[in-house]
Amino acid sequence: MRLIIREDYDEVSEFVANYIKERIRQFEPNTERPFVLGLPTGSSPVGVYKRLVELYNSGQVSFEHVVTFNMDEYVGLPRDHPESYRSFMWKTLFMHVNIRPENVHILDGNAPDLDEECKKFEAEITRVGGIELFLGGIGPDGHIAFNEPGSSLTSRTRVKTLAYETIIANARFFEGDIAKVPKLALTVGVATVMDAREVVVLITGAHKAIALAKCIEEGVNHMWTVSAIQMHPKGLIVCDEDATLELHVKTVKYFKSIEHVHHSLIGSENLSLQGGVKQLKNVLAAADSRPSTPMEMEVASHNKWEDDHSGGAGGRRPMRMSGREDGGGGGGGGGNIPFSKMIFDGKRMRKAIQRRTVDYNHSVARWMQERVWIRDRRDSRYLRPDPNFIVNMLPPVAYLDNPINAVTTKFIHTSTNKIRFPVNVVRWTPEGRRLITGSSSGEFTLWNGLTFNFETILQAHDSAVRAMNWSHNDNWMVTGDHSGIIKYWQSNMSNLKMFQGHKEAIRDLTFAPSDTRFATCSDDSLIKIWDFNTGTEEKTLTGHGWDVKCVDWHPYKALLASGSKDNLIKLWDPKTAKNITTLHGHKNTVLALEWNQNGNWLVTAGRDQLVKVYDIRTMKELQIFRGHKKEICSAKWHPQHERLLATGGSDGALMFWMTGQDQPVGEQETAHESNIWSLDWHPVGHILVSGSNDHTTRFWTRPRPGELTSDKFDSSQHHDEEPAPVKNEDYGRHQFTEPPPFRPHNAQGAHSKMEPPPFRPANMPRPPSIMDNNGPPPFRPNSNFGNDAPPPFRPPPHQHQDMMGGMMRQNQSLPPQQMQHMQHQQQQFDGGFRPQQQQQRGGNPRQFGRGGMQQQQQRHNHNDRNMQHQQGYRPPPPMMNNNNNNSNNNNGRYNDFQQQQPPRMMNNNNNMNKRPYPQQHQQDNVPGYRPPPPFSGGGGNGNTGGNQQHHQQQFQQPRDSNKKPRRWN
């Protein structure tokens, strides 16, 4: 028995087709002596048949004198049924080649006497002289034909009752309906296959790796009927690399080394020693005269170099690539071992590649340490725009006030299975260590969550995996496939339960908040609610008029939402199975929907190229996002930022949206080459995974500090490169890899066209830009100040020093004028107070203790009072009084959590001594600035000191320096 290992399925099919062609050519069949060929059915030989048709069309092989016998056929299925094996063979092979119809032998499952039909089939094989070559394929359990585990190894052609697992596996060919699958079949026996003079078995895919290991490395066993090939004198197994995953290394090394020696003996023109090499001497003579291969030429060049540098051939052991005996020559002595450089060292040879990794452990650990000292966003550390400061990046949960920091537009890695199938669903494991993908082949593929490399693969379903979801307690995963089968999986990927859920493909499934129930939707227009513990159906929700494409359970309420091909979005009560309301928001099929973690928003997307967010408190559309050019296949909310979501389109476009913004805050127009069927965020929120119809799974992460968002997926927009967003938005919204040209804040090109402002209350002013050449303007009150927001404030002085000090160090190469501007700007930010002075006075600019904060505030108040003596300082106008009644100085102050700018009041004593507002105020040059009206004080005897002092402080600094700022949530 031989084992031929090829790289993938395509190479396996190419090898087997050429092998059959060579065997037919060497046999030289005619009318009296035909070549008898046994053929299988199923998915394994499809590639071989396709290649044989190509060889026939090119004139390399003829089937005129070939007689075929097929392995099996269903009982009771009409001969012209599209799923009968007779129809399969004619559509796949026979109608494309010149085979004679009388030479085709297929069992008749509609014969009146099935036992007599089996005897005639065996007699016909004997009449033509036996089968010359029998081609076969196997299943994951190692069965050949319908000889399933437990079949006798001496069995002949007979009637076989199909196992339940086989019926479920074949239901995908019968519209997912188990009732339509035949329960009986006619099949050749194991002994019939073994009677052939040569047997070739196809084994491809990692889901058949265990069967191959049982067949090669263990004894003959009737539970693995393919193992009978060990007893055949000319058995040949052709497999791919994935099928060898369960073999020992020495086993793979042995069979590969034999193949190398075989190649060195007879070359590539003879595919097999058992294929009819009649005179080995002639073959060896031909090998002597054949041209040297490139590898032989390289070895000859190496031998010549050694001769030139060692004083002749006597000082070395010659190395040759042919199998001929050669003398050693001189002191080198000895002959040579064919392909001596090709002998393996006991390890599987893999290419050394450099892998990217995104490890979140450091950032999470750093955040756990720093969050103790961070009271609010003012204490956040500034992240400098340089890739060297990537160690300072924190997880997305550290930037809850700025969702733009979680936009994952940077490409990391593409993961692809060797057997290429569309990726229908992607899901992270609850702990985020691995990613599970479900493909159209029914396989689960596990990828490493840090290095994104392949870990393992298993055959989970017999048809395409369509839905996958984890329970809230992270202990169970439930999946649904195209044939309507539902399976339960533990975290170790053990399948504990399986049952038929729907008659057609399951499109989505979702768990209830308590995990005691889950809901599924299907193309049969039904939504079913199941009891998880018993696997029994509790409710059936009917109301959609077409396929139901998506369903999602509310995060904490008894409420279901579903989207269908009838363009409707329905909300359901799972207790009563009644439809609560219907939303008519889309004009085409609704393909994706998901509840937001706040429980109030529902995002929907469909074929009308629209993404809509509904607020169930008002049952109205909260926002509509427009930007996709084709239908939208997937949508996913961010796990940490409730305002951020990602969508994938059928044109491969990946877009990021934020509520409150009409335009996408991030975009990859060519993220994939085809439909993005599924999206899933890492539990930490720093990585997004997309699965596509182009057979790839791609990983996306946040840009590094200072990096540009463009990469090979949007290279066509290289002329519009945009800087990545800064992780602390207060002090400049963009980062640059090098100092940009000096421009005013509002000059053209000072910012990129992507303007995603972070979430902030309406009353909070935007801090001045560090690129403003006029310096930061003083704080101006906002008329929208209300009771639901905090008073204005500014970050502590140490942040300004850290930020400005960093900018000064990064801009040492700037011109003197700009350096002078930066120094003036820093002086204006910290009020003339330098870090060196603070150190001399015993303070610590990064001390966050209670006493340290009080000392800093005292010094800060002193510096604010000294700002009056700075050059160019203009005092604000005095406050206006309403009457002359005596009152304390603080009576004119209004509460910080009340209206920040009181409305203009009438002067009760007609004392209209209002001082006009200064026309040359520092803020007059700010574009769009409107000076506020003068203040009207609360009362006093003409002494406006209290009001004027408060008004002056409001214009000089963002908060009252005489008291601590109030905390706000």
C-alpha cells in the first residue's frame, strides 16, 4: 500500500485524473479487452471527473473502450430524479465523454427483486473479467460506498439500511427534509472492492484525518471499513496535507521519502510502479538519458564549487541526484544515497513566516493600574501621535467618552482554509482567546486570537453552517445549518445534542437573557422558541410572509425582534407568541438586525442599502445611515461603546457608524471581494473580524498612534490619506507621523475630511487646538448650560505641561517663529507657572493625592490672579445691577448647575448705566463668534465686586478656582 500526499484538494484531483489517464493508456483497451473502471459518487470525486473531462477534450484520453461500474444507488428513487446517482454520473462525467451507454453499469434501485439485481451486478463484473481499477472515496467515519461501520469485510453487493447519521448528512440534497431521504440503498460490498486488481482511495479534508490515521497506523477493523485496503496487494491512498494532521511525523516522513525515491528512479512521466512499469531496467536506462532537473543542475554546480575549493573531487563525498551507483573518489569514498539532502529530520517542514500579533493583555493590565487614579476624563494621560507610544494605548473601555478610538480600520491578517469555502458566520469565544468560523462545508475552524494562525478544524455539520451563538453564561454554543439541524456544543467543542429544528435553512438564532430558551428563524418563514434543557419546541411565531433572515432577543426583556424577506420588522412577545408591532421601515429584504446593549435601540440593515436605528420607546426611526452602494449583509454594535456600530456590504465594503453622525466615521471600501456575511467584535472591543463569501476571514484593529488609516485595502485613495484619530481627543483630533506645515486652525487642510467628534454634553466647550496660531482664546460661557451637565472646567495644569512639553520636544526642528508661538501658548496654558518652579516649591505635577490637589489648586489660583498683569490682558466688563439693596457679595453668583448665562433682565430702577461690551475683545477675531450679552447682577448697594469677580473668573478659566469642581456622570 502506498500513500501519496499532495498539498490540497485540487492537486489531489489532478494527480488521480492523470493516474487514471496513464493506466488507460498503458492498458491499451479495445473491443475484446476493455478497461473496467469502478467509480464512486458524492463530493470527493467531483474534481477528478472535472479533470477527466478536460483531458478528454484535449485528446489525451478516450473512454470508447472503458466499462464502468458504480458503487451504489438509492432504493425507490426514480432514475431521472436529480439526486439519484444515475443522474449524478451522467451530468458530471458520462455525457461529456465518448463512453458507450451499454458500457455504463449502475444498480437499479427500482428493480422488482433487489436481491436478484445485486446478483446480476456481481455476475456482470465477473463476465467482463473483473474490475481493473476501483476508485473510491470515504466518509468521516471511514466507510467506503455505503459499507458503514460494522459492515462485514467479506460482504458483496447487497441492500443496505442507511444509518441515521447518513440520512441527516444526505438531507442537504433533499431540501433539508429528512422525510424525503431514502432509507435503503444498493451498494457494493467490501469484498467486491477488494477483488479489483487495483484500488485508489481519495481522502481529503481535516474532518477525515482520524479515518486516515485509523486506516494507515492501526490494524484492519470492521468499524473502519476503509482499513481493509491494508490487505490489498496494490492499494493506493491519495490525500491532502489536511488529512494527515492525525498521522505521526515519522509516518508522513516515511511515505514522502518513498515518493522522492520513486521519482528519482522513473521520473515524473511514470506515476506509479504498480501502474504497469514492465521493465525496470529500461526505465533506469531512460532515467540515465533523461535531461537533468533544475535541482540536479544545482547540486552539480555545488559539486563543482567544492571541487574548485578543495583541490579536486578526492577531498569530498560526491552528491548526485540520480539513482545510479557512483564511486566515491579518493578520500571521500563511498557511493551516494539518492536525494540525501531530501531526508527529513523528524519534523514537519513548514515555511518560516512572520506573523502579526495584537496582544491586549498589556493594555488591560495597564488600565487596571491607572484607572484607580483617574477620576474623570481630565485625568486621562495624553497619548502622543507616534508609534513608539503604542505601549501607552489602553483598551476601548478606557475611552468611553470618545467612541472614535474604537474604530478598527487597520488591517491585520487574512485567514483562509486550504479547502476554500465561503465563511458564513464568525464568533469569538467568550474569553476572546480563539475565533470560530463556520463555513459552507459544514466545518468549524478555530483561529488563534492573538497570532491569528490556524489551530484546528472539525467537521461540525454535514451542510453549510448558517447560525452560531454563545449563551450568556459562556458555557454553551448552539449552531444551525442549511438543512435545519440544531446542535449543542460545549466550550471544548464536544457535540452533546443534535435534533431537526426546521425543514429549511436556519438563518439566525439567539439566546434569552436567562439562557433557558433560545429562538431560531428559518427560510420556512417561521420563528421557533426552544427549551434549551430538553430541546423541545415551546412556541412557533407565525406572521412573516416569507423567509425570516434574522432574529434577536432583547438583552433583558421578554421581547424578540425579527427581519424578513417580506421587508418587515416585527416585535414579538415570546410568552404569548403574538406580534406586538410591525415596523415598515425598509423597502427590501431585512438581512440583519441587533439590539443595542442599552435596550432602547434596534439597528436594522437590508437590501435597500440603508442602516436604520429605531428607538422602541417612541417606535420611530432615530437615525438613518446612507453610504453603502449595495445591499448590507451584516451589522454589529460595539461591545463597549453603545453609539458605535459596524456594517458589511455585499460589495465587500466595511463601514463604521456613530449615532449622531450622518457620515461614516471609518470605511474600508474593498475590505473583501464579495459579501461580508458576518461581523463580530472581540470581547475587549479592539479587534473586529469579518467573514466573507470570498472564502476569507479578516481581522481589523485600531490604528497605532500616528499611523495613517490607508493600507493595501484602500490604496486607491492614497492621495486622500487620513491620520488616525487621537486616543485623547481633548488636545487635537488627529495625529501625524511627522510635524505638519504650520496652518491656522481653520485653514484648508488643517484637518482631514473625517470629522467624528466625540460624545460630549452640549454645554462643554471644545478646548483650543494646539495648532492655532492665535493661541487659545479664553473660555466663553455657553447659553445652553443646563441642570443635566457639569460646570465648565479645564484639565489640571500637569496635563497641559505634559502635552505642551511633548509638543515642544517633538517640534525642535520647527522655525523660531513657531517655537516662540508654542512657548507663548504653553505659558498661557499654565498661567506662567513652570514645572521647574513647581518642583522647587516642593510640589509634584503628577501627584493625585488629596493634599497634592489642594496645593496645586492654591498655586493655580495664585497664577490666575497674576494673569491680570500679563501683556495684552483685557479685563471683562463690569456686571450690571438691578437695584441698590444691600446684599452680600455672593448673592449675585448663580448655581453652577443652573443656567450658565442668565437671561438679560430689565433694570428696575431705570439706572441704565450699562457699560458697552469691549469691541476689541480677544475673541472678536474668532470666526463665527457672537459676544454674549452683559450680565445683570442679583443685587447690592452698587458694589458689584462679587458679580464682577465671578464673571472675570468665568472668562479667564473654565471653572471657579475657589472651589472644587463637582463630579458628574
